[in-house]
Amino acid sequence: MVPCQRSIVLLLLSHYLHGAHADKSQCTLFLAPSSTLDDDEQTNEFKLGIYAGVDIDPGKTIGIPDMAIPIIDLNMHSGGNLAEEILEDLTGFMWTPETIHANFEIFPFTRGGSHINVAIPGIGALVNQHFTSYSNSELEDTAVLNRIPMFDSSDSGGVPPSRGANSQYYGVTLKSKTLIPVGMEVLMSGLGLEVDDNDALDAQIVEQVNNAVAEMQHFFKKYETVITGDKADEIYKYLNDVVQVSTKRFLDENEYDDDGIDEIMEMIPESLQDLGQYVQEGGAFSARFPETKKSLDWLLENGQCLDGLYPGKSSIPGAEKGGFARRSFKEGELISPSPLFMIRHKNILDMYPIEVKGDGTEQYTQLKVPRRNPVSKQLFVNYCFGHPESSLLFYPYGMGVNFINHLPTGKGANAKVVWSRAPFYDNTLFQLSAEELIEIFGSNLPLGFDVIATRDIAANEEVFIDYGDDWQKAWDDHVKEWNSSKEWSKEALELNFERGNEPFMTMLEREYSGDQMPDNVMTACHAVGLQNGELENQDGSPALQFDETNTNLKGGHFKMCDVLERHQKSEVADTTEYLYTVKLYQVDDDDDDDDSIIANVPHSHIRYVDKPYQSSIHKELFRHPIQIPDIIFPASWRDIKQKVE
């Protein structure tokens, strides 16, 4: 590029980088640098977090229910050093399939590089783990499990060409466990960070102090008309002394570092008058770790408003989900920000022909030999941004951004993406080459998009951006070749919605009736067995009963199963409750237990699931990245020469 051209591009870049900020006073969530990033960590480490813009009461949904995008067998399809490096980079951004109950997208035996990584933008990528593992939020186990399908074959008189182009895993929901006061960072435990014993003890103490304070607050609230004035202060002082003595004893018993004991004692409010304010300001945790709670002024100056979008059914036929404006936006205002994760080479998402090996519950997959040309790409590519002249891809992991659909500029698009100028990003990256970006930063870049309104947008109006000419051509070609009348087997999501309240048929009933499940679907159960010494199975083995004390619907308890018997538990009005005897298949690599039969499994703990490699994620359907506007894409990142026709 000649100097004159480069100057013009930089001038245009500076113009497109600019975007007005929406009124942050309406903001309920902020995006800002995480308090969990240690100042002593390496210079290139980059970590953003979510902060409360208002008080969030316990049990409330934080942000929006977001989507999840499974990445299937990445190492098997694109093995080698590059795949290993990307998987290592992905560690802090990805989840296990059990998180979204995607356990059966592949065979349980993980041979030949078979594995699932799950990308969850928004809450799944921006909520961090504190080094003590203290948490004020948690994922809701049943949200994805109970999602309602958004596709409808009647939308376009048949199966729409968008079928299989969108993730069918959505509704990932984050809930608050405690009061999260304005300014507090949203934190979750169990995100892979190793916690040493002393730090873990810190979290236990914080929880104990908070529980003690909550009990005192409840006590004085209950007797506020009886215990008043000096009497109330005297009783509070006594209770405070009891809490301090018991806490000190607990610390001594656990050989807690003496230097920290005084700090922990200072967490407990000194007077009854401080009690209410203490809880409102975040309790013992924010008192112990004040850096986790920012002032609203700090967030207004250093953060971006994160809650501008919410998901809903799109107005575009067949598009399924869309992103909608939570409030009105003026032209040029920020609708939603999104940090970016860089995929080092777009070819890493190519998928190759596979073949199934093994029998029964010991099946697994491997690439066909000899290795052939790619037949498809990961579904993940549909949620990435790229450019035809670059090998790089960029995955936006902001809240709600991945729900935004396409309409061309001048024909419905009401927003655009621009490079963000937020203070926590580094806009000198545009001067680096693609190779330098990878060498210096890996995949976790201090770089982001802003979605900006290109005209006034009303509250609850659907937001659209232009996906680019390259994407449009690929889509038009796909639509021309699409056969809407082609037979499409119903997937598990549809069956759970249509038949979820109907009794599950036993294996015997299915054998002698015409009502067969589709070949691509099977049943799975959330069930933990408990031995009952008085009962035996027909073969003389100990009978297992459903453990009613272990009824959570976490993905780790999700196992392949067959329904053997059905029993009517009760009938209230027009509703019949059923219990089932099921055969649970233990097919995990590390599970040495035999298959087990469990009685009295509730109807709510059984689901239809797609058989491995049978859902639309694995089909050769529409796959294409969204195009970053040519006018803002840096020349230094264009490392692919285009053929001149």
C-alpha cells in the first residue's frame, strides 16, 4: 500500500472508531477490566468482567439467557501444534458439554481426539473466578434443558435454508446467589482456577460471617418493635462478640495465617446502625476484598454498558432467534460492546469426513484414511467475523451480540460494527501484522467491537447489521441449492417440546407398537441410584431406587438409558404423574461400573436426546463467517492474496 492510500485508510479508521455512548445512567450491567486480574500477572494478560450497575437481589437472572455453541472434535479434525495452541488459548473461554447437556453430541469414548468444547458468549465468557473461589452467581441447571424450540417449518412452507445454521443450545442462564450490590463484580466458582487452602478458607470465612450477619439482621428485624435503643445496642454487642470469638476459634483451628486475622475481624460491623449498610455494600466479601467493588463513577468512566440487547424470535422467516434493543437508541449511540477472541487461522475450523468404529456403547469416531478435503466447517464459524483477504477470524463474546441477524445496508440494517475505543482496549494493534498479533497476544486480544446504531432505534425493535457482500453471496448460493421439501427427521429438541408431557413408552411397548422414535433420537436420564437392601432385580442383583436426595439436573448425571417399566404415581385433576424403571448405561471412559437398573425415576428426569453425530451441528449445512467491513479492516492483517479474475 502506498503512503497516500495508508493515510486515507487511517483517516477512515479514526472516523469509524468513533461512536457516541448511550446514556449509561440506565445501565444495569457494565463491562470493565476484571478485579481478578493480578497486577503482577504478565503484561499481555487481558481479562474483562461484568459489574452490577444496580443492586441485584438473590435469585435474579443476571443479564440475558445466552446461547452456547458446541465445537466438535477440533483436535481430531485439525490436529497438530496449531490446534493444541488454540485449545490452550480457549481454556478460559470454553465450557464442558455437560454444562449445556450436550453430552451425547459425540460418543462417550474420547478416542482419536474426539472431544467437545462449548463456547458461551456473554455470561459464559465474561464472568470470572476469584482466587478464593467465592461466588455470588451460578448457572441454572435446568434452563438449557427446558428450552423451547424456535424453528418452525411452516415459516417458509417447508424446512427453511437456515435450518442447522444456528445453535440449538440456548437459554444459558446465570442467577445471583446473594445480593450483588451496585459496583460489585459478578463472580462464579468452578471455572478451572486452582485455589490454595488458605484462599479457600478465606471464602469459607466470608460465607460464615455473611450468614452470621444475616441471622442477626433477621433477629433484629423480627423484634424491632420489642428491642429498641440501648437494649438493642447491648444485645448486638453481645452477638457481635459471640461471632468474633467463634470466628477466631475457627481460624485458630484451621491454622489460618495470623496476619490476616485482624482483617477478618474488621469485616464484622461494629454497631447495629452499620448492619444494614454493611449488607447493602456487599457484606464480608467486599469488606475483605474491596477491589472487587467499584464506584459507579469509576464504571461510568472506565466501563461500557453491557445490557443493550436481549434475545427473541426474529422477524426474519426461518432465522429463529434475533437480538432486540432493550431500550431506545439514538443514531450513533452504542447498542452493545463485544470483546473479541482471535482464531489464528480460519482453516482450523474445517471439518473432514469421519467414520464410526466399534460396536454398541463402545463406538467412537476417527477421520477417514486417507485424509480427504474438508466437507464442512464448525458451526462456530457462523458466529465469527472475518475478511476474505485474511486468515484470521474473530469471535465476539459480548452479551447478546451473537443474536444479531443480517439485513443489507439500505435494506433494513439499522446498526453496524466498529472498532471499540473503550479505554481498556489497545488500538495500536492495527499497526501489527497478523503474524505479530499471534506472536505477541495469542488469541486473547485487547480488542473489541462496538455495535453502533446507524439510525434511531426504538425500544424492543430488532437490531440488524450487514454481514457483508461475501456472506450474502454465499447465502444466496446456499438458498438456490436448498430443497425445502427434503425429509428432515425431528430432532430431540422438537420431540421434548411436542411429547414432553406424554408418558415415555417402554422398550416392550415400542417393540409391539407403530410409534417408534426417530432413528436419530434416544432417551437419557438424570438419575442417581440408591441401594435398597430389601429389594432385588430379577437376576438377583441389588435393586437401586432413585435417590430423592440427589435430584439436581446437572449434566454430569445425564446418562444414556432405556425405559423398562412405567408406573402411575398419582393422578390429580387431569394430570397424571409417572415413575419409571430405567436401565442406565455406564459408558464413560473412566466409569468401571456395570450398567444399572434404577426404579422410581420421575418423568421430569428423562429426556429425548439426539444420538451422537446425528444433530444438525454435524450436517453439511450453511457455514460462513460474517464479514468485517472492508473500509475498517487493516491492510496489515490482509495475509491472503486474492485471485484476479
